[in-house]
Amino acid sequence: MTIVWRVARALRSLRALAAATRPVDPATREALRRRWLELPAHARTPEQVLGRHSPGCEGTHGVFPRCDLACTPCYHARDANRVRTDGAHTIAAVAEQMAYLRAARGPGQHAQLIGGEVTLLGPEDHAAALEAMLAQDRKPMSMTHGDFAYEYLERLAVRPDGRRRFDLLRFAGHFDSLMLGRTGISRPNSEAELHPFRRRFVAQFERLRAEHGVRFDLAHNMTVTPRNVDQVAEVVRACLTMRYGMLSFQPAAYVGHPARWREDFRSISIDDVWREMERGAGTRLPFEHVRMGDPRCNRVSHGVLAAGRWTALLDDRDARDLHVRDAFLDRCGGMDFERPPAIVAVAIARVVARDPRVVAIAAGWALRFARRAGVRRLLTGRPRALTFVVHAFMDADIVAPAWEAIQRGEVATDPAVRAAQERLQTCSYAMAHPDEDRLVPACVQHAVLDPQENAALARLLSLRKSRA
């Protein structure tokens, strides 16, 4: 009986190991297949990552609409600041939305804990919301204006008994001169005046790691309008010296609170912002070879920063590197590389066992990249990954008719509305509505659904009730 039990246990362990080291989880593979088939035909290109490597990013909605800064522009609906931040509501709503996303999109996807200002939650409630996301195999990132004290961050990351609550925290800090009310600089006159606050944000996470061993992954967000577009290059140059893993810029769109619109945001395009980013990076940022969704919405360039110089992972002008992209998406598309290193190593070994040619493809790429980046820089220049991104949201007045036409199953005759339909159908950033059994594009959530949702929340979670 003992031998039978041991054999059964060994078989269970082997099955568990085989499942854990699968290159791609079956649920993820199915989610990718569905997303690829949902894309319009024009979006199914060799450059497309959506539906081949990722089903898309995710975000929460209606979980904490209130914010304590005054931004110009502000994407929040008019009633957002009439909603009380309530930890119990946040945790329950996050858990429900993440469970739906896990079922719809499989494990290991990136999800933003987003709404108003996340640090208006107490650190314990914030932690519970992140734990609810982790419980559904999400990779949560807290979206914040960054105006909080180290003590808040420490209480979030470390339990009262001194044990780490999280091994890794992902945060995105939003900093730009259009934001009013920040502690220490209520009305900034330039982006350069915010550099100390950008550095302070990173320094708090560096301190957390030094004192408690909590690793971090940080993104920097910035809204761009005609008022600050000529300062984007300066922000990029400054942030290259800080430990951000992503620099993301968003041309402002007419969405949210109309009283906060103070200039003609339509005059800023993705191309305008990208040129300034390249000027700040001091190099070309290739993007045509990789697309996440619709190129009118997103632009991304992946690379490595070493000894102050950024080098793209792939050279889009080199056919050999484009072959590497194709091989990666074909053999490794959907693989979660953020699993424990030993698990990832076995998963890669399984890919190699299926197609040994990938070894030569990877080795050739590694040699070319090392030559472009410089071997000495890579060895001594403290290399780290750094991604450049632009996200361009759509104006509310074009999203509404486009979404209505999609819901009716119609293709709009108006060219602008039809273009918006195409962008919504190729959206890479979705939010879950479990009660309606559907995912909606983020532009639809913000432009169409947020106003009515926040009005209902203002009644449910009234600030007046909390003051009574």
C-alpha cells in the first residue's frame, strides 16, 4: 500500500510539474485564439501582438472614482468626486471583475488597479484589493498620482508583524504640469519643476527594497497637450536617470469633466509626441515592427538602457530581426516569462525540444543586439529594460456613436465614426462587466459608461453619508 501511495504521489507531482511548465496555459491559448478571431481583418498583420502574445491589458472601473488632485484636463466623469472611497466596495468590486477576467482571458495577464486615486484607500484596503487581483492570477499595477508618504507604501507592502505582504509591487506614477494640488508644488509652471517629485517617487520604492526586500516595477505616465508637448523631451532625458521601466505618454482627449478642458487638445497627435520622445531619448525609437492593437491608439518600443544609452531589442530595418519576431510569436506567443526562473527555464526547454532551430535564431539575435548595444555597456552599464509607449484615447463625442453602431451590428457610413469603430474593435485595453457578461473597451468605459456609473455610485457611496 505504501509503494502504491508513493507511486501515485509521484505521478501527481509529475502531472503538476508538466502543467506548471507548459509554455502556454491552455486557457491563455484559447483566449488568444478568440481575440485573434475578433480582430478586424486589417488588424491581423505580422506585427500584431494582440491575439498572438497577449489578449490585451485590463483595468478596473467603478471601484474608487474619487481623486484629490485637480487636473486640466481630467478624464474623470463629473460625479467622480461625489463618490466616497469605500474599502469594502472596492475589494468586492475588484474581486468580481478579476474573477470574470480570469475566466475570459486566462491567467497571467496585466491588470491596472485604476479609477480615481488609489492611495485614498487605506493601505490595508489597497493591499486587499491587490491580493484579490493576485488571487485571480493577475499582475496588478496600482495607478497613482504619486503624492503619498513612504509610510503609506511601507504599510501597504509590509504586514504589522514585519513580514512582507508582497514580493513585488507594480506602480504607475502620473506626473505632469497639468496636475494641480500636489503636495509641495500646487501649481507647477514647467515639467522640470516636477523632476524632484518624479525622483522622490522612485526613491521611496528603492528605500522599500533596501529595507524590506520588496522588488518594484515602475511606470511613468504623462498627459500631453499643446501646453507641455515641447517639454516631453526634457521629461524623457530626466527619467532616463531614474529607475522607471516604462515611460508612457498620453495625448489628451476630450473625455471626462468638461469644466477641466482649457485648450485645443486635438492639435496633438501620436507623431507629435513620438518625435519629442525620440529627441529626449537621443535615438530613433522603432515601432512599426510591433503593434499592440490599433496603431492609431498605441505605439510601443521595447529596449534596454545601459550606461545611459537606449538600444531597441529589435532592429525593424533588419530582416533577420523581423524573423526573430515571427519566430517568437509563433513558438512563444502567450508564454508567461514572469513565472519563477526554474519554471520558465523548463518551459523554454520544452519549446526548444519541439523546435531546436530556435536556439540558432536566438543566438543570432543575441549577437546582433550585443553589437548594437555594446558588449562593454551591457557588462558594466547596469542594463535594464525600458519601454517607450504612447496611448492615444478617443474623444467622447466620436466614441459614443461608434459604440452605438457596434451594438446595433452596423458599420457606420461616416468615415470618422467608422474609424472609431475599427479602433474599438481592435482595442487592447478592456474592462469587465460581469453583470452584463461582457468586456468593454476602455474608451467606451470612460466616454459612455463612466458618467452613469459614477452618478449611481454617488448615490450608493455618498460623501454626505460619510460626513454624517
